[in-house]
Amino acid sequence: MSIEMEIGDVVCNSKGVKSAQITNKKGAPLFERLTGIDEPISTPFGASTFNDSAATRKNICFRCTPKLAKRLVAIDAYLQSYIDKHSGRLFKGKKLTYKPLLIPQKDDYEPLMRCKINTEGRGACRCWNDQHERVDMPEELRDCMLCPRVQIKSLWIMGDSCGVTCDVVDLLVFAIKADCPFSDEA
């Protein structure tokens, strides 16, 4: 699958946050299914915020399969090349450090991909069951296997660093069935 993205001009919002929209070559939002239905992934930490339990925009990390990790490495390489080529327009020639989508882990743990997820309100992530019916978001996403669909939304810029904001827009949710430890007792 080829990679074709455009990064718009950098804008600064009312809070001073700098970002640049990422779109496809036609200027439309860019969506990516992270996995197929036959290879759902997990979220080791669920959806959470650092210090605001009432927040509805949360962080979520997904454990990456080797196939997904390979795709993210390719997207990172494409974006790094694009940023290097267009740094004059994007950053007035200033050299920024690109923070990759793929976050390596220690030991034998699979790498992670960090995303944002809106749990309520406008832009809330839609959840689907294995019958492709809309369902409520599970209270604990760590208890599920997931097939996420994300929007590769924007490039964030903070100090001398930049990276990509990916919003989870849809989740195909497979509940993990636990076996009762008492089922074989007489």
C-alpha cells in the first residue's frame, strides 16, 4: 500500500499550540485501519489521562503486530522525508526532531502506537461489535481485543520537536471471554 500525504501550513490556535493538518493528496482527511478483523490488537493501559479523570479526550496506546509496526515505520520514514523536504515552508528552515509513531519497548514487548481517543461528545469514537453493530464504548478497553481505525490528523509542533496526532475514530471491539476457574469443580 503506497503512502501519499500532504502536510498543510502551520497554524497557531488561541492557546498557542502549533499544528499542521495532514491530508491525502486530494486534501481529504486521511484514515487508516490499523489491523484487519483477523488480527485484533490490545491496549495495555486502556484510555487514560495523566491528571484529569473527567477529561473526555484521552491517550490510548496500542500494542503493534509486526505487520502494523512495519507499516508505521514506513509512514514515519515518509513523514520524516516530507518534513525534511518542506522544512522551509513548515518551520522556516528550523530543524525539528521528529517523534515517530512507533514507540519501541524494552525486553520482548511489542512496540506501541500512541493515539488520542474522544470518549464522549463531538467526535467521540464509534464502537462496533463483531456483528458490525454499534455498541457503547466498553468501560475498560484493556479487557478487549480491538481493530482500530484512526485519522492521521495533524502534525504537532512543540519546541524543537514534532510528531503526528492520530485520533481513534472507530473501534471494532471483541470482548475477551474469561474461563471460569470453578467450572470443572464438582
